[in-house]
Amino acid sequence: MILDRRTLTIGLLAAAAVPTLALAKATSPYPDTAQWHIDTPPEHEGMAPGPNGAVYYRVYGKPGGTPVVVLHGGPAAGEIYTRPYAGLATDRQVVLYDQTGCGRSARPDDLTKYTPDSYVSELEMLRDHLGFPKIAVLGHSWGGFLGPLYATAYPKRVKALVLAGSATSTQDFTEAASRWMTAFGTAAVATVTRHSADPARSDPAYDALMMAYYQRHMLRIDPWPAFFNEGGEALASNPVYIHLNGPSEIDFTGTLKNLDISRSLASIPVPTLVTCGEFDEVPAWVGTKIVKLMPNARLSVFKNASHMAHIEYPGEVIGTTSRFLRTV
């Protein structure tokens, strides 16, 4: 089954008027929004050189433990939705940055410049610019692919990994979506099948179903915060996202459609924390696949959370991640 990203985006706007959405309302409690750190000023911010142009970054906290560099997902989702991870900056520095192609970083028009290798080089140039001998790398979603690729290319620079809502391959995302949609019931599967046969046809039932899927498996709070909605709209129209991922979040057609980092994962010896939400787009069975491949990894699953567990339960996510980082 194919869940079309463009139709999903339309669904996010149109489905609010569909009464059946009430059957799938988000169930996570609204957090203390101060824990999102959306308006928390960094200690400093700046631009670093990169292979695709300047890279915008924000540094939180004071020097202490091994600094953490946070890799956002998408690709091309930007750093703002990862700001709850600034909460890790109580005993170390935390760096958030926009990968090129989004946010305040450079956006070359030549889409062939956006490759896993260029993003790995970009991260290394950022580390060097900041003067960190070693870093802990925290990758969310697509960032959880990029982190292991960086650790494989620069093993002496990585002290630890945190892989949040990530997978061993893009196929994991596709398979997980199929399993979750089956759990919605036979009528939902029939709706998706009908839409896949004629994706150009307007279908309010499909729009409502996609919104319900996102409310269960992407972000389980209601209403969604403005910064998250704005980021989603920007991502859906970003040519870098479409080039790398394709128009479909589930059935990958972009240049990353065959991405599989299993071999890289198996070669990484550093301590690794794998996290996911109970209702994550890539839930515990995917996290278990990662842990089984890696020689020094463990899994933490956040109850009642989804793909954006750090937004839904920032205190729990930051607490679990901080305790892990203090052991490495």
C-alpha cells in the first residue's frame, strides 16, 4: 500500500473537517511547552563551512561531558523540531543544526549535491569547525541513518550514538506502515487500496484516514504545535526532500529508496542507545533489529509515544538519554 506524502499534506489541512477523525484523537497529554525549548536562546549560533555551502548551527550549554550533535530527520526537516534535545545541555554542550537544503543553511539548486556522503562530510566539517575532538551523535529518523554512516566514516570521532525513531533501511519504514495500517482494520486497508488505484481522485475518507494515521504514529498530542505544522508544510514542498525521499513517505522513490545501513550498524562498537515510541512509525520490532545488529546497543521504548516522542514526552526522553550519556 502507498501513502502519498502530497495527499498526506492535503489531508492534514482538509481532514480537520471530517467527523470520523474524532475516533482517532491523540492520546498523549500535552507537555509543558517550555520543555520544547523553541524560544530558548542558544549560548551561541553561527555558520560553519560545508561541502554544499554554509551550515547554520546553534550551541546550547557549557563545556562539560562529551558534546552532543543532533541530526534532524526528513531529510530536510530542519533543526527546529529537535529543540527539545536542547534539554540535554545541563552537563554538556548540545549542537543543533540545519543540514544543507533546508532551514537557514545553504540550498544549492543542483540536487545531485545532496547525498549521504555529502551530509557525512558536512557533519565532519561542522565538528572540526566547533573544535570538538569527539562527539556523541544523536540522530532522529533520517538522522538515525546519517549518524551510523558518519560513525563508520569517522570512527575515532564518535564516543556514543543515540538512534531515535530510526531503522536499518528504508524498507523498515515501508513494512511498519503496512503493519500499522492493517491494524486500522479492513475498511482502512480498502480505502488505501482504492486511493492507490486512482491517487488523483479526491477522497475525503482517505484524507481523514491519513490524518488519523499521523495522529497515532507521527505525533500523538492535540493540537499539533505551530512549529511542527509549519515544518511539515515546508518539508512537503522542499525539492531536496522530494529528490532524496520522493513524494511518498512510505513507498520510497527518491535517491534513498534502497538505503540500507545494516552493514554500517554491525561494524560500530561504540555504546548506542536506540529509542522509539510504542506507536512509532518504526516501533520496537524495528528498534530490536538495530540492537541485534550492533555489538554494544540497547533499546528503550517510550510508552504511549509515537515518532515524535521527544515532543510528546520531553522530560522522559531527555531523562533517559541523559542517563545513557553519563555512562559513556
